[in-house]
Amino acid sequence: MAGKEQILIDRKVTLDEINSLIKHENNSRVLKRLYFVKFILLGDSVEDASTKVGVTKNRIENRILLPRRLE
């Protein structure tokens, strides 16, 4: 069994700021991303956080994590 995947988090926003953004956001795509970030900040693995927002781990890696690694 492989260990949990870990990603480097550069905390530029606080959990309170994420919660505030979630309260005021109406776009469902953006909400999923905000919840994903919230779950990661709370200590979930990429796989667990993606499951909670109802998206596959591969989709999260390709849409959110991979573009950030290429910059």
C-alpha cells in the first residue's frame, strides 16, 4: 500500500478567507475549487479532498495542481 500523497502548500490565504469566499461565491465550479482548497488546508490528502468535492483525483491534478507546477 502506497503512502498518502503530499503536496506543497504555499499558504497565501487563511482558512477564514476561504470560508468568506465560499459564503459569497455563486459559481459552482469555483465553489468546488474553494472547497478543495479548504479540505487541503484542513489536512486532507489530494485523494480525500477530491472525493469530498465529487471530482476524480486525476481531474484535480490536471485542472488545478498541474498548471501550478508548470508555472
